[in-house]
Amino acid sequence: LKFSQYTGANAMAGRWMPGTLTNQITTKYLEPRLLIVTDPRTDSQALKEASYANIPVLALCDTDSPLENVDIAIPANNKGKES
């Protein structure tokens, strides 16, 4: 959340609402230029919607993270308690 504060980006913490990037009727509809995810495994719905809308995805990936629909993978330890 601090990253979005300093850069002026919109942060979406918590549960991902399906249709946020694809359903224009919903009130939470967004058209971002870039999607940054912290774990491709838990954010799979957001990755799927970003691929439908042709939005580039930057992801912090662990060694066992799936890389489907990820455009830029940054290797990181996102599973540890201290990470």
C-alpha cells in the first residue's frame, strides 16, 4: 500500500472481485495500464482477466509459481514468514 501511496497508483488489497477488469457494468470496473501481483498462484483470477483485456502483468514469483499470463516475472521469496 505504501508503493501506491508514493506512485499514485490504485491499490486493491483483499479479495479480488471477479469481473473487475472485464465486466464494464460493475461499479468496481477498472482499466489499468499495468497489473502488479504478489503471488501468481493466489491471484490467478486477476491474471486471467488481465489476459482477456490485454493488460501487461508484472508478478513477484517464487520458484514454484505458475508463469502463464505473466509478462514480467521478478524472482522473489514470497512464501516465507519474513519475506
